[in-house]
Amino acid sequence: MTDVLAGSSLGESVPRPLLPGDGGLGDKQRGQSSLRLLLRTFAENKLALIGVALVVTIAGFCFLGPLFYHGDSLATRLMDYNLPPGAGMPLGTDDSGRDVLLRLMLGGQSSLEIGISVALLATSFGAVWGALAGFFGGLPDAVMMRFVDAMLAIPALFLFLFLASVVQPNLWLIIVVLSVFSWLAPARLARGEVLSLRTREYVDAVRSMGGKRSRIILRHLLPNVMGTIVVNATFQVADAIIVLALLSYLGFGLAPPAPTWGGMLSSGVIYFYDGYWWEIYPAGVLIVLTVVAFNFIGDALRDASEVRLQRR
């Protein structure tokens, strides 16, 4: 499909090919074809399908399970502490007599909520920051990326230990703190992609047509960077879940008796050598399966994105 430009004195019509962003049917068809190619390549990856199935199963276990398996995950029953798995308690009880299975479900809710929230906040902010730095270049790029380097130089472990000693963590504080240290990698990825994209012909064409900088960034650069950012977001979820489990050992987790997988590991490890395996293995297995599942999805999305770009 072409637009028609009026000729000069002869009044002839000269066809002009549509530029990216003109909103023509060709752009829409190419976008739909690229999306179909990405989905088909993703679906052909068996590990990706296993990852999706694991994520759906774990999410259903955590969010739908409590609707069918009822109980009180906070009540302390000292007479029933460290009971092995049996009738009425499929995974036994912990050192306070609380149902391990129910706490696994509720702990998974907070773990997944934190992991997904951190991934969304960190990748969104990091993508915008990196895109702006790469697009403007020069002094703005130098200042913005030196700030990123300074943030990377901060020892996060010591900061977490300090925060654990002065504040009582809650769900939103943990999300904010993890996001502050998680947006740096997406920012560097987005900047690198935008540096290579801003010199492309279609960007020059939009500039010559009077396109604003905001339109170039939001309509042309960020969508082309989004594939890399989405892949990184899946890894961010896995990383956040692992870090959350680590923070529980440091004391920077949800305050007991609120359940988290990391908190269950932290409290159950001291009973491991006494033979109370049900207090550590279930939470550990769920953490491993969740992290592996998101890594499978991330690897598959990365491979699908590379195939899509090679065939464009």
C-alpha cells in the first residue's frame, strides 16, 4: 500500500512507500506476522511449555488452594508442634504447631506477589531510564549512566542488614527496596539497544517528518526494545524470589508469623538435622521449581526473539 504525493508542474502522482509508524496495513501485518512467529517458536520449545505449566500449577496451588484447604496459618498450637505428615496434616506442622501445607500456599502468594511486582517496577523504570539515556546521548547519557554505576557500587547486602536493624519490613517496603536495586540491569540493557536503534533509517525518517522526541521514544524505540526487556523481566521474577529467600535469613523479610517460603526455610533449617524434613524440603522444592520455571520461560522468550529478529 502506498501514499500518493502530488507531482510538480506535471501533476503526476508519485508513489511513496510507507514509513514505519505511518500506521499502514503493511506495518500491522508485519507486526502480526512477527508476533505469530514468536509465539510459534516459543510453543515449539518443550522446556518453555514445562515452565508455563509449572508457573500455572504453582500459582493455582498458592492462590486457589486456600479456597479448598481451610485452616488457620497463624494460630500457635504448642501441643501439635513438629508433627510428621499424616491424616488431617498432609505435610505435618512446624515448630509452632502450624499447618505446613497451608503456610506453603499463603507463603507462595507473598513470594510470587513480591517477585512479579519487583519485575514489573524494575523493568518498567529501567527501560524508560535506559531508553532516555541512549536516545539523548552525550552529557545526559553520561550523567544518567554514572548514576547507574554508582548504584551498582553500593553493597546491597550491608544495606539490607542495616534496614533489618532499624525498620520492620512489610510487603511494600520489600518490593520498593528490591526494585531500587533491580532496575539497574534493565536500564543498561535498554540503553545498549537504543544506542543501536537510534541511528536506524526509520528513526531518521520520523525526524525528517517532524516527529517529536517523545513519539520516537514511545512509538519506535521502546517497542523494539521490549523483547529484550520482557526476557529480562522473567529472570527478574526468579532473582527476586531467590533474594527474598536470602533476606529472610538476614531478618529483612515479612515479620513472623506471616508466612513466606524463605521464612519457612529460615525457621525450619534448625530442625533439619533432627529429622523434621517436612519443615524445609517443601518450601525449598517450591522455590527451586518456581525459579527454574521462570528461567525456562525467559530462555525460550530470548530464543524466540532472536529467531524473530533473524527472519525480519
